[in-house]
Amino acid sequence: MIHSGGKVVQPGKWIMDSGASDHMIANLSSLKNVKKAPFNFNIKLPTGDTTLITHIGDIVLEGGLKMLNVLHVPGFTHNLLSIYKLAKDNGCDVTFHAAICMIVDYMSRKLRGVGKLTNGMYYLVDSTAKEGIKDQLKGQQLICVTCPMKKFSKLPYPQSSSRAKERFDLIHIDTWGPYRTGVKVIRSDNTLEFADGACKRLYASKGIIHQTTCVFNPQQNACAERKHGKFLEIARVLKLQVVFLSCIGENENGTWDIVTLPLDKQAIGSKWVYKTKYNPDGSIERYKSRLVILGYKKVYGIDFTKMFAPVAKLTTVRALLAVAAMQDWIVCQMDVSNAFLNGDLDEVVYMKMQLGHTGMGSRISVSLDS
């Protein structure tokens, strides 16, 4: 049922419906890849009449938003956009606000579409109106508070209200120098480098007061810690890019290809997993990293039909060792390098390109096959 408090609904526009299970359109000429509906199903109209679904097709909207399996309903006078199918087929987050609705890519967080509230309903706007709405949104806070807070390892530390009155009255440092201006106070964490005899003698000779943060409260030295954190983040990003580019350049096993994502396919994301391998004496042997595809986003029965992950139970291993000991058998051990490459993959899996690889197009993905 479609209504708007007795007001006339604008024809030819897409109504963003969070309760619709399918996209619906009245104009057959707007569809691509048109085929006859493989089922006989009637739609009940607001007037009480029913009409038959005759065709099914696809539509690509501005900004690359794809609408798959759109139902053509000849007796319909409006176009319905299913929020469920839009988010599922495009990998987007859809959020509703007081006057607008935002369609955001959940990987890149790029704004891909905007809906505007009119007569109690949200209508998908064109690119011109979208840019106007984006200008209106500048400076407004529309970020979900839960998203950044779930990344916190601790609750936010209360902001300090104390401020130095003059320059160099107080300096926040972790490791800093050299300097040629008189310093009055140095504040650092409790690392031993700042508390040894040489530093103490330097502080005394220069008339510097050394302050340290409370134990287990590095937030008190947040100015220096944030800077260090930024350096570490940059280093991790650079390491990721080097590893990924080396993987792109090799592909010795021929298990993937860089392709254009088909309209009827959905690419899934990936993440890097890091592990440190240690020697028997506890020293570090090497650092390991691997790119893991987010397979949990696939749906059983739609994207795949079976799983096979052989894992030996510890009880079975102990039983075999016990039998080998009693029978005086020779026990050997072997390891298969890249064992996962020896499996057969019947389906073609599409993975999104890693963030940071610009200039390759929004629909470029990695095709994984056997």
C-alpha cells in the first residue's frame, strides 16, 4: 500500500521504501536485461485492485547504484525502491534522518545516493539535487556515535582544563630535541630513559622540572602519544600496500584475476591478519601476514552450497601416537606449503580491491577461481 496522508505521490520518482521486499517499476522501457516473469504473482494496489507482475529486469542508477530483478507492474503508477535489496546488492549502509536519507558505501564511506523527505516520504534525488544537499550538510554532525566508540579500548579520558600561561611553560614530550630555548617543565611517561642519572643531572643544570604521568594512564601524555600513534598507523599502511602490491605483481599460482565486476554479482571485502612466529627459545623468527577474504558475508544456499574444512582433533592425534608407540611404528611429519591452493573452487568469488588503489574504477574487483 502506498499513501501520503491524502497527498498526491510524485509519479516517475523512486520512493525509498524500507518495508518493500522488491523493487517495482511501472515503465517497462526503463529496464535492461528484460525477461518475462517466471511466476504468476499479483500485487494489490491501494485502490483494492490487483495487477500482475509481467517482466523482470535490471536498472543502473546515477552513481553506479544497481537495482537487480526489478519487478515490472503495468498497473502501478509509482516506482518503489527496496532499501533491503539496495543495501544487499550494493554493499551500502542506508540511514534515515529528519529530512534526508543517506546511502553510503560501507567500505569507502563514500556518499553514493541521497533521498529527500517530501510529503512524508523519502524520494531518491538526481545528481544535481544531491550536490545541493551535500552543500547543505557541510558542517553538520551526522556520524553515528556508536561506530567510533566501539573501537575504543578504554572510555574517553576527561579533557584537561589546565593550560600554560606562556610559551615553553609546559611541554608535552615522549622523545624530543634538540632545543635551544629555556624549558621550564618536561612531562613524559614513566619510561626509564627520562629517569636515569644523566637526565636528572641535565634537568638540575637547566632548572627543568620533570613531571611524569600516573601509572597506566598514558592519556595524560596524550599530545605525544597521539603523534606516535599516527606514525605507527602510517607505517602499518605502507607495509600493507607493499605486501599487497607484491601479491598483485606475483600471482604465480594463477588463482585470481583483476576484472570488472558484473552487474549481477556482489564483491566482498577482505582484511589483513598478522602473526608473529617465534623460535623455541622465545626469540622472534619472522613476522607473517596474510590477506583473508570476508567469507562470512556469503549466504548459505545462495552464494555457496557446502563447506569442507578438515581439522584433526587432538584426541585422534593422541590415539594414533599411542598405537604407533605400542606397535613400534615410525612416526613422520609433513607440512603442505599453501595447502589451500590445492582445493577445487567451483564458484567464482569476487573480492573488492584493497583501499588506497585509486584510478582503477569503482567496479574493478579481484576474481578468485580455481
